[in-house]
Amino acid sequence: MYTVTVVFRADREYEFHVHAADVANLTKASAQDWLHDEFDELECTPSNPVGKVLMLDVILNVAKYGGEQRFAQGGEWARSFASNVAVVLDRPAVRIDVPGFVVG
């Protein structure tokens, strides 16, 4: 099981528990593709305007541009985000600090 927490403020954190069944059909490549597609769909601005966009930047920007409301609702998009992040990073716990622009 993975835990993905998306933080917008100290008092506004959204925690998603991702189980094996949630990621059974995902590969690292398909998860990266989903995140890159969302990055493009949301018209995210890369934090580094020159050079390669790092996966952590993609994750942070998709969370930021996707907006707090999507995470607050806890719907399909937020669950897909959490599942894809879990597969890409493959860590038991991930904390995405949107205002601090840090993945920990």
C-alpha cells in the first residue's frame, strides 16, 4: 500500500491510500504518460524554462494546476493522480507540498 498526501496549506492536506488493486494495471511508463498528458492538458508552466522537465516538476505542477478542489472532492481524477504518482515514485509514503514546491 502507498500513501500519497497532497498539501495546499498546513490545515488543508488530502491523503490518498493506494492499494495494490489500484495500481495493478499500471506500469511506470503508463503512469509517466498519464502525468505528462495531464501536465500538457492543464497547460502547466515548467519551473525550469530551459532543458528537460523533471518528473518531480511534472508531479508538482500537475498537483498545482489541477487545483485543490479536485483533491478536496477526492474523485476519480485525484485517485488517478495518487495512483500514478505512487507507481512512478514507488515509495510507501509520498508528501507533495504544493506551496513549498517539494516532494518528500
